[in-house]
Amino acid sequence: MTQAVTNENQVFTFDTQQKISDREFYDFLIGGDHYHHDLYFPPRYSYEQLNLAMYSASLHESSLNFKAGIITSIFKENEYLSVIDFNRFITDYLIYGSAFLLRIPSKLGNTLALQHLMTYYMRVARKEGYYFVRPNEYDNPKYFEKKDIALFASYDSIQNIYGRPSYLSAIRSTTLNREATYFRIKYYKNGSHAGFILSINGKIDQGLMKNIRENLQKTKGDGNFRNLVLNIPEGNDKSVQLIPISEVAAKDEFFNIKRITDEDINTAHRVPPVLMGITPKNAGGFGDPGKHAAVFYQNEILPLQRLLESFNRELGISAFQFNKYEIPA
């Protein structure tokens, strides 16, 4: 059977346009788990997605850890709250916008100490109290009475059950940053190219074509720098042509996406780049690190410190105590 052959020139494109509505833009964040909604309120923002975002961009995770480290460094350990429990508590707060403490009562009913509970598994009961929803034990969540739990939550203008993380506007940037890294990994494994057209003209038998195909496949990943010797009978300098597809654009786009998303993440966290170990892109640098650290403390850490000190009144004890913040000379 003979196939028809056409000599007409053809031009076609692949339609890859994807429309994203405002609702779809944030849908992946809204809503928590789907177990026992009759017992407790699900978190407004998906704890699973917020946790995964920590691994999406190095700048996002390091910014949260940096903030937690600064305020932990000035926390004054006391009889009610240890440094370890405080660090875990404040880290949860920065990631999820909510943090939980378990009151350890004395025989007289007073608070003897406070112990951190992991926010990822804590839920607010629909009636009164709280639930600790253990992994793979959704049918039997552990119940805590309201008096036994202290919840510290940031303000959310649409609900007052759980807190709201301060970096939500940068979540999409962390996701895009991660996707750019995935692309770079695939780019490397694909032989450090975004795809190409290999044009071969000349007398080539099927065996030689098979060998060419197999050797080209071996140039991916660790085989990127392998050489290939090709002998084509009666060939010339035009017999083999390698036509790259969007090669330069692919490389440039990766660096642009990483740079722009890092800027978005840094804007959301408001941590001075000089304190994050980021290399300046100009000869002038970022300026005096001490001055940046002083402003960062005044604008970011001190307000959080004041909120925690005010939280002492709700606890009825002075669990949150802080030393003066000093910048090394």
C-alpha cells in the first residue's frame, strides 16, 4: 500500500495556553483534611500544602528558619517553657500561622509547665476543646479540653478559628521556583539541551542508525560529555546537522524565573538579603549588615515579641520572656 506524499509547505503550532482563574489560583491552598468534620473545624489553609512549600524553595525555608532562630536567640528559658519547646512553637507559628501549647497542671490546678504540640495535627473542636489527629488514626483523634490547650494564632480577616501565615502571597512563587528547579534537573538529564532536530543525509543503513540512536541516548545525565565518532560513506559537512530548539531561551528563562521568584519570596518574608548569605549582584554590595539587622529586628521580630508577651496574660503566667537583642560589633 502506497502512502500519499505532499510537497506543500506546512506550518503548525501547539496550543499550550492555560487559563487560570483567580479562584483556581488559590484553590490548592484552601481547605484542610476531610476527616471528622462533624468533630472539628478543618484548617482554612491546607497544612499539607504549607508544609510542602517549605521544601519548594530554599529561600522560603531559610527565611522562616532565620526568623525562628533570631527570636529563639533572645528567648529567656524559664520554669514554664524550655528553649526547645519555644523554638518548635515559634517555627510552627511562622509556617502555619497557628501554634499550640499543652498546659501541664500541678496538683492544685495551676499551670506547672507548657509543652509544644505539633500544629500539623492539631484541630479546633466544633463544640469546645481541641483534637490531636494522629497520622493514620483519623477514627480515634485524641481529645483535649479547652482549658488544657493554649492557641496562639495570627489574625485572619475572614475567620478567627485558625491563624493565617504571613507569606501566602508568595506561595505561587515558591511553587514556580520549584518547577524551575525541576526543569533544570530534566534539562541536565536530557543531555543539557531543551531538545533538537538531528538531520542526517547520506548512505546510512539501519544498523548504523540504531547505533547512533543508542549512543545519543547515552549522552544524557552523567554521559553529557561523551564524544561520538560518526563515519558516513560519501558524506560531507552537510550530511549531519544538529538544529537546537529554543536552546538559549530555555537557559535564560530558568535563571529569570529563579531570580524573579526569589525576589517575590524575599519581599514576602522581608529578610534583608545580606543576612541570608545572598551574593550581591553589584560591586557596592548590600551595605552594613549591622544596620540591616537592627532594622529587621525593629520591624519584624519586635512586633512578634510584643504579641508573645501579651499572650502571657491569656496564659496567666510569664512563659514568654526575652533578653535584649544585641548586634555583635
